[in-house]
Amino acid sequence: MTRPCTVLRSVCLLVAVAAAGCRANAPLSLPDAARTGGIVLRASPSSLVIRPGSSGRIRFSVVDATGLPVADYPVDFAIANESGGEDTAGAKLSTQHSLTSASGDAVVEIIVGTLARNDRPAIFAVQATCPGSTGAQAEITVTTNAYSVEILPVPADDLLGSASVVSTRLYFYDNAACADLDLNDIGASEGQARAPHVNPPFVFSGVAATGVHAVLGIGLDGSGVVRVGGCVDVPGSALHESETIHAILLMDHLFPVPSGAFDVASDFQLNPAPPALTTIRSAWQQWARCPLDPARLWIDCTIAALGNTASLNGTICVPGPGTVGALGDLLIASRGTVVAPLATTLATPSDTPCHGATDSAGNPSLESAVDALFSAARGPISAANLGAFATELATLLDDIRIDSRMTISQSSDANNYRVDHDLLAISFPDALLPVSFKAQVLGLPVTTARGILATLKADQLSIEGHAFTLRLGTSARYAFEASSLKSRSAEDSTALVEAIFGQARWSEQDTVLTGCAAMDAIACDHTHQPRGCLLDACQAGLTALGRALAGVFDNLDGAGLDFRLSGSAPVIDLDMDGRADALGVPGSAGGLIAGPGLWSGEIDARAGSYLTYGSWSASRATVSH
């Protein structure tokens, strides 16, 4: 008798459902007193767990603004798959339209079939609407499991940023552990989760009592920006049937998360200038420091070469009486009286005296005789503007840009990161001709710093000290040659020396002497010495001059790792997805007002260590595959 009765009841149920379905095809007409507002619709229960192949009921109550039930009022029902998935376990409703009872209730039965995947529940909603109401819905979970867990999200108290959290959103991942998720990129795994819970109590039903399930939580501020987050694993073995267990989710990760690769632009203004720059400028101003330059400089280098002191301790061509032999002393005696240098030049202790057009006896000086060799070249030498070198050098080193790439990865500790920093290029935007060099072209020995510790706190990423080989002096020399010297048609300092002093001319009958030959003829005659007395010294002096002018840049170089950095920058999330889009911005971006990052740097130069400060910003790198 039992089986026929069971079959009979099943047939009756199917007939009833079919009849209800037929009635549902004819929408109920609105009552004569349909409301345009003030109607409240509530679902009871607000969530329901149904086993596959079974059914369940939801009661929707309609009350007016005073809380009294509204009878004989039309209510419409529909299935809404709010999670965005396709699995609703074949759910059907007993009706799509109903009138409330005398107590203001309308009941709908949900009949479900089988699950598409037995290891994952189907989650959808039953939506109820009626005139004058915003509607109500109940969450339906179809699963073979009867276990539930309530998650208690707790932002860590010691994190700056957690105080700004005004709302919390929780995502539940069936059969997935926190280790399988990327907290740094929530959007990548959001589609694998159940529909997010945004209002407490945060209870998730229909949880399997096997495996591990992850719950990911994020805290948002009043603008909807993700500020903190965390994840907790819920082991299925810890669940109990018909009992809701509680699990604490500690949200101890700050957002936005700066993981990924970033292209960095850093600007350093060397102001005040490093001490080594004074030595460099002093050397290059020798071209036009005195009224009779470059003749005075040429004589200095030639006499200094007689004593093999054309370049001594970084100074340029310093001849000393008693150290340059008899010929050198004779030449020194024939030089002009000491005169003041040009007012526009720097005064440095290593400067040699300037000499005038007459000697102590009032006779034409050696300087005046050598200066006359440039009579025909006054125009080209004037156009070369040799006196501007010192100013151009100061401007060149006023601003240095360093392009680099940071690759930031999560550390084992919350809110700590590891940074790999690669130096890519050095630019001199304020050079006479802006110029940039790639790091590999410069041949810098160490351009990468690995495993740098960085800490995220209060939207600021702080990066600990690390070092490169910058070789600022060598880089500056290349930039000076590519800008200031190139504009004067010279490749380097040696080529410039040859070009300038090669314009000296001395004519004797049908013979025209140039360069050192002209210098030798004039100077040897002036001191009543045989021709050829200074040919070797002149050439040696000019060679030494070219080398010394290039070598003074070495004062800005250091040995080993000569450039150390540490700094911080605000972390910027432009699209509010919890993932950093930039580190530091020069002004306002995307409606956000932030400042650039700041560097504290130390240049370890031969002439002494130099502290400098810079600003930087970084944008997320586009990685090609």
C-alpha cells in the first residue's frame, strides 16, 4: 500500500504544478486600489537550501506603510541568477503570479532538478515584485550539503587604512584554498566565487563537509575604494550538520596592492652642485678664463710639458718655475705681466695666473705673440663660444633623469614586498642638446638590485636602500661630448683641442705654418732659440690637455656601487579594483590628488660623497609576450 500511495502523491504533485504553470500564463489584473508607493515586500526566509530533486517554499509578505498586511494584492515571481552563472539546477516556480492572502502573504514553491556539478552548489535568487514596492528576493542554494558557516570579518587594528573602512564584501569559493587565489588581483578570481555577501550576518550555507573552502574579504571606504583585505580557509571537516559554525577572517592586507612591473622615471636636481662639478667647470673654463686665451692656455700646457707636468693631480697644465728646465724658465720670463681673469669666470685655488700683452719691461709678451697666430681665426673661435663651457656643464648636471623598472612581488609577510630594481637609461634633459643613454651602452657593471624590502603602510610604499653603479662622471662626459662638443663639430676633448689650436697660422714668405709648427716658430724666435725647440713639448702639452679635460669627469665617478637610493611613493589605484595602477603622480590623475614619490640618494664620488634628493613616479609596465 505504501508504494501506490507514494506514486499517487507524486502524480498529484505534478498535476498541481502543471495546473499552477497553466494559471501562471495569465497575469493577474491589478486591483482597483493598486498602490504607487508605500508598499513593503519581505521574503521569509531570506535564504533557503534545497537538495537536488526536491523543493522548498518562500513566503513573501506585503504590508503597507503602517505595517498592516495588504490582502488580495498581486505579486509576480521570477528566477534571477544573480551570481552570473548558468547553473540553476533546472529550477522552476510553482507560479509566476499570485494574490496575497488575508494575512498579506503570497507563497511560491521552488522545484529543482539536478546539479550540473555535484562538487559545487547552484546559487540563484527568487525575485518577487508588486506595484508600489521596490521588490524583495530570497537566495536559493541547491546542494547536497546541509552545512553552513558564518564569517566574522575583522580589519586589523594596527593597519593605517582600516579605520576608513565603511563596508565589507565577502566572496565564498567552494573547494578552493586561499593559496589558490591571488589576493593581489581580486578581479581575476571573482568569477569563481559565489555572489558576494555585502550585509551582515555573513552566513554561507550549503557548504561541503569535505575539502577546504576559501572566504575572501575586502573592506571599502566611503568612495568604494578597496582599503584592506584578507582570506581565511574553512576546512570542511570542521563543519557540523544543522549547526552554523563561526570563522574569523582577519583582513590584514592593505590595498591598493602594488604587485607587478612598473616603469619608473626619476628626476634628480643636483642643487647645490656636488663638489666635483667645481673641478670639472674650472678645467673647462680654462679655454676662456683670461683675456688672451686660448693663447695663455696653450703656453701653459707647452711649458708644463717640458717638465712633464702637463696634467698634475687633476689640474690643467700648471707649469712651475724650476721644474721645467732652462728653456721653460726662459719662456716663463718672457710672459706678460699678471692681469686679472675675466669677471665671468670662477676663482679656484689651482688656477694659473693670467698674463697680459706686455712683459715686465714693457715689451710685447709671449702671450701677445702667440695670440697673433689666431688673427685669421677670430671669427670661428668666437662663434665656438668657448667661454660658455662652464655654464653648459652646470646646466647639464642641474637635472638628471633615470629610467628604470621595478618588479614588485608579495613577500611572505602581510604588506611586505620584494622589489627588483633595474636601471635602464640615464638622460640629461638640460644639456645643450638633450641626450639619453641606455645602461648597456654605458657599460655600467651593476644595473640591477635584487630582493629589496618594501613595506606598504597608509597608501605609501617605502623602499629600503639599494645601490647601482651609476658612474655619473663618465655618463656626464658622454652627454657633454654628445651635446656641447658635438655642437662645435668635435667628437671629444682631444678633437676639440686639435680643432682649436689647429687654426693657428704663421706665414713666412711662401710657407704657412699651422698648429704646433706655428707655435714653435713664434715662441722659439721670441726667446732667441733655434726652431724646433718646442715642437715635441707643444704636441705633448696638447695631448695632455685633451686627456686632462676628459679625465676631470672621473671626479664624479666612484668605485664599486656608487649610487645608493631609498624612498617612498603613494600607491595609486585609478580604477578602484584594489590593484595599483601607478606609484606616485606628478599632479592630479583620475580625480585623485597625489604627489610624486621621493628618493633620498647618495653619490659616492672620488671627490667625496654627495647627498641628493629626487622625485619619481611609476606607471604599470606593458609586458610584451
